[in-house]
Amino acid sequence: MNNEVREDAIVDWITRTFNIVKSDAVAVNTGSGNVIINVDAFDSEIHWPPFLDAYSAGQKAYFSSTSDVIVKGGKPVAALVSLRVPRTFSAECVKKFVLGLGTAASSLGALYLGGDTDVTEGGPFRAEIVSIGVPTGKTLSRGGVKPGDLLAITGHVGVSGIVYGVLYGELESRLLVDALRDWVKPQWPRLDAWFELTPLVNASIDNSDGLALSLHYLAESSKVRLELSEIPLYDRIIEIFGEDRAVEYALYNSGEEHNFIFSLPDGHEWVAEKLGARVIGKAVEGQGVYLAGYGEVKRRGWVGGEGFRDRI
């Protein structure tokens, strides 16, 4: 590992050193079946915009963690949370955050089981969420896309471009009225149908580091080339930026939207329809990601410690 402290360099070193397959959640065989586990950090200096209330922040923190479990085929059953609370932080704010998190878990049938809590003299508020799920069908990975597969996605992409645009002072705060609500709510498929139909899905990933990077991770893990015919854009981002710039924002300046991106055997469009998803392209032999009318999609998105950058 070089001396540059950035998320991708550290992750690459860890996965190489310990021979770990890159994934946002891991399936552990207990002897009587698989358990799917994710751990995600929620840091107030990184993940909590100042205009997001504490209850919604707690919901967002839980959904971000459990999304990685669900997209892998795991039905949420439990969550453990470690809290790091600065002494100057509002106790009421902590309570609302935890209530939001616990309510979000309960809405998916998962138990919030508490966890460790530390109070510190300084630093940011931080929550480490461990989400636990059990597969009801097939356990999925990023690495199963086959040449000829259809590529599908749930929801629309780009709402986070508005959230980050306001956060960085590029857009007016009035644009948050609908966008913030849509950003907190994950853009998942219908979950009962998802768990029923995972045996027909070849590979999956959720959109957390940005659409472009998520697509590249899928292509690289499966050793295929992804050819996109379209990107379903969030309507307000088109109104604000125009379609060409909206495509750039959706690809490279978005994240934490948690659209499910998955592949299906050719001829299985009906599966995407039943999941409320949209077929946006196909996989072929080769490498890279390409969008019709745009060209090659860069390997660019959210990199911890760097912001929106090209990934190593």
C-alpha cells in the first residue's frame, strides 16, 4: 500500500493481504446455513448533512447498512449498533437518531439488539451498524453476471446529486423539499418479490458509491463488459441540470441511493417487471462500462478521504 490515506487504497491492501473477495456484505456458513452480515459506519462529519433531522439520519444509517444484506439475498433479522457520542452532542439528538434506526429495523422485521456506547471528549458522532440477515433463497454476489445477461435497475438515479449540490453550496436549499425525502428512502425492489425471485438473479449490487463505480464493480467482479442503453434519471435532476449534465451527475456525483443493480438471463424481462425494475442494458464479453450515446463510463465515484474522484 502506498502512503496515500484514502479508502480505496486501504481496502485494496486489506483484501489482497487477507485474500478477501470484495463485497459490501459477507455470507458466513454456520454449518446449518448461511448468515449474511454487513457493517457500515455512519459518521456525522461524512454522512450526516446539517439539514437532515436526527430521526431521518437514524433511518438512513440503518437502511444503508441493511441494503447490502438485502441485495445479497438476506432477509434482515437483527442489527447491533456501536455508538460514539461526543460529550457536547445533544442527548435528545442521540435518542431521536436511535429511534429512527430502531423503527427502520422494525419496519423490515429486524430486531434492534442494542450494542456498545462510548462517550468521548470530542470528535464526531459515529454509529457502526452491523446488519444481520438470513437468505430465503439464493445468496447473491457481484461476480455472477454472464455474457448475454440483461442488466436491470430499481428506481431512478440522481437524487443524491441534488442533496450534495445543496450541501456544497452549488444549489439552492429550496430544492431539498422533495429530494431529501426521496434520498432517505431506499430505492429497493418489492422485497417479498425480491426474496422469492433471487434464484433467477445471476448477480447483484446496490448503488452506494455512485452509479458508475457500482457498475464497474459488477463488471470487474464478473469479468464482463456492460453496455447500457439508458439510465433512468430522477426527474428533478433533469429539470435542474438538463439531461446531459444530469447524466454526468447521476454517474459520478451520486451515491447512497441504494438502487439494486442486477443481472438476469436473457428472456427474463418479466422478472424485472415483477420487481418494479427496469432493464437498462446487457452484458457482453469484454471489459468496462459503456452507455449508448455517451461512450465509455469512467471508473469514478465516491472515494472515502477524497470525495468524488477516480478510483484506484
